[in-house]
Amino acid sequence: MEQLEREVAIRSAATYAGISLAAALAVFIAATLKGGYADVARFGGAIWVFMLMMIVTMPVVTSWFKKRYRQRRTG
């Protein structure tokens, strides 16, 4: 059981970190292509989006992985 929880934690952390990083990169690229933003605004915006996405996606992704693993175990 502990091994299963560890696997869920590792996979969900990798997933929500990847989603957050992709969103932050998208904001950074969009701000760079649009132009007119200072470096501090672009980097700060990307960091802000990364932190917010981590907060939002962490419980959603973790619960999704837990439900998926429970279904696989019982099904």
C-alpha cells in the first residue's frame, strides 16, 4: 500500500509541475512576443503563473491519480 501511495505522489507531482511549467512558459513566451514588457514583468509574471498553477493543479491532479489507481486496483 505504501508503495502505491509513493507512486501516486511521484507521478502526480511530475504531472502538476509539468502543467505549471508549461503554463508559465506560455505566459513568458506570449509576453516576449507581444513586446513592450520589461524583463522583470515577464519573469515575474511567469513565476506568478507557475506558483498559482501549482496551487490550483496540485489537488486536482493528485485526486485524479488517486481515483485512477483505486479503479485499477479494484477493477
